[in-house]
Amino acid sequence: MTVSRCHARVPIAFGRPSPVDAVVLARRPELPLLCLRPAVATAEAARFVAAFPGEVLYAVKCNPDEAVLRALAVGGITHFDVASINEVRLVHRLFPAARLHFMHPVKARSAIREAYFDHGVRDFVLDGEAELAKIVAETAAARDLRLIVRLGLAKGGARLDLSGKFGAGVEAAGELLRSSAKCAATVGLTFHVGSQCCDPSAWERALDQAGAVVRAAAVGLDVLDVGGGFPVPYPDVRPPPLDAFLGAIARGVSRMDLPGGCALWCEPGRALVAGCQSLVVQVQARRGDTLYVNDGVYGTLSDAGVLGFRYPCRLIKATGQGVGRMRPFDLYGPTCDTLDHMQGPFVLPDDVAEGDWIEIGQIGAYGSCLGTGFNGFGEVIRVELAKAAGGNSASGRKAA
């Protein structure tokens, strides 16, 4: 299967007129403006839940904003991939009836105890015998545990490779499955192909490897979790449609000869929330093809720095309309650190000037959650664009 479409330049519909203009021109913000479209998150969640033939676990680390989580719940998300005790507390407070899956393979002992005894967490991921012993000890050898073994994968072609830090090899994963089956009534296997993976066949290869683990372990599998990594479009990236990934997963699963009652899970993050938030930054200075703006890599635009993510963007003029030919710009953020640089390119009208604003789209995934207060910056204004009247009304609050 070819994946060349992943790198094709495509038009982005983000450039159409937006209700954000009215908010910006009314408020004329000098702080970054983070715009939430909850209806987008709800629609993407509903689409994914309807399409995936199993349980959809939202990866909370991608965007833990409470308004985003509530919008996803409206769209049908009732399972959450949590990776820290703070994420456990947050989701359990918002949705006491939701099922939480503690998917971090290395956890503090206190986190395991609190998750199990205070928040009803029963699903724990592990990738080593020591972690298994820790989970068993800290849950007082509970018999209602659901233990999921993380399988390590070789480096792949995902935009953000996740190999190396977590995951057991094929032989070790098989041994862990056998050990886990002695401690829990429910056992499973999981893997992650990497973030923003545009190659559907990556899931087939991973599932073939998972099949080898299950055969070697000779343990009946209760859960198969195909992880996250489902991609979204950016100005220089057009992934294959979701059906291509689901088809690849179906083919890979069919070759595993799993028990009839084996549950299928996935852990999307970016695919559900990337489009639900945009960021409006103000131009504070222009020097040739470089713009100095009031947010950057230590704030909402971390992925635009070292990782070099490109984002759709459009100009909102302080006065009049943007005119002139489109040209590429790079951005510097507000801190005194020269690493606060986003090469882009960000393609904008030639007449962009100090005082104008730039709306940057697809920022709902790994945006504000990565922000810091470095150098005294980090305050943003949050607005929620209402679904009514096409999103033309907004309410907002400042957030540090």
C-alpha cells in the first residue's frame, strides 16, 4: 500500500471566513487567544466511535481541557486512556461512571494504590516483570485486575516515533502475558505505532508481531489494544482516510485467530481533537520574512518548534483586509530564548504588519497542554465558540 498521499500539499478549508474575526476585532487581544469549537470535538468523537469496531479510549494527555473532555463525552467517549494520577483524578471527577485505563507502563506505587482504591481503576498497562510485581503488591493482589502488556515495536515511519522508551520484546511480552494471566482474570496486549502515523500498513505489521506474541504465550487474549497514532491533515500532509486504517486493522486482526470474546480497543488523541481548537497570536514586530508573535514553543506552539509541524493559518488585519501575494514567513515567540523559533513556513499575505493577528488552526492536539510559564509568558485568553448561529457567539475567560 502506498502512503505517498501523506506528504501531498493540499488546500486547507481553515482559510474560510470565521466567527473568530468578530471576537478578535471586538476584543483586540494582546494576549494569545485560544478558541475552542466543542462541536468539532463532539463530531469527531461520534465519527470515530461509530467507525471503530470496539472501544475508543481517548488519550487524555493530548488535550486535558475540561471543556474538550465534556465535548468528547457528548460525542460518545466513555473510556479514557489516562497516564498519570492527575489525569485519573480529573476524569474521575468529571465522569464518575467512565472507565479509566491506566496506560502508562511505569507508575508510582502511590499512583497505583490511589487509582485502584479511590478511583475504581482496574486496567493497568505494564512492560516488565518488576511493574507487574508492583501492581500486584499495591493492589493487595486483587483478582479483578485487567493487566495489559505493552509490546515494543521497531522504529517506524510515524512523524513522532515512540519506540525505545516503552515496550517488551516479542519473547519477553509472551512471558509477561503468562505471568499476568496467573495474577489476573483478564489479560491483554497493546502497542503504539507512533504519533501522526500516515501508513495504515504499520498497524498490520504490528498486529502480525502481536500475533506471534500471543501464539508463543499460549494464553487466551481478552483485550487487544491497537493504540493511537491516527493522523490528521496539515498543510503539507494529507493522510489516507480513516477507512484505510480501519481496514488495515481488520486484516491484521483476522490473521491473529483471537478468541471470540476478545475486546478490541484503540487510543486516539490527535484524531479527535486537533481541529477543535485554534490559536490567535498578535504580530508584535516584522523583520523581513520573520514575524515576532506573542506565543511560541514554550506556550501553545511547541510542536511547531523542534518537531517542525506546519499549521494552517490566516491573517486577521487590524485594519482592512489582507492583500498582496501570499508568501512564507517564519515566527519567533515572545521569550528571550532564540530557540523560541517556528520555521513553518506560515503562508500569509505580504502586507502582514505589527498589530495584525494570525489564526493558527489544528492546535487542539498537543497545544496548550504543553505550555509553560517560562520567561513570565504563558497567559492566554480562552474563548468557546458557540454552536448556535454558526458559532458566531463566544464567551471567554483568562487563564494563566
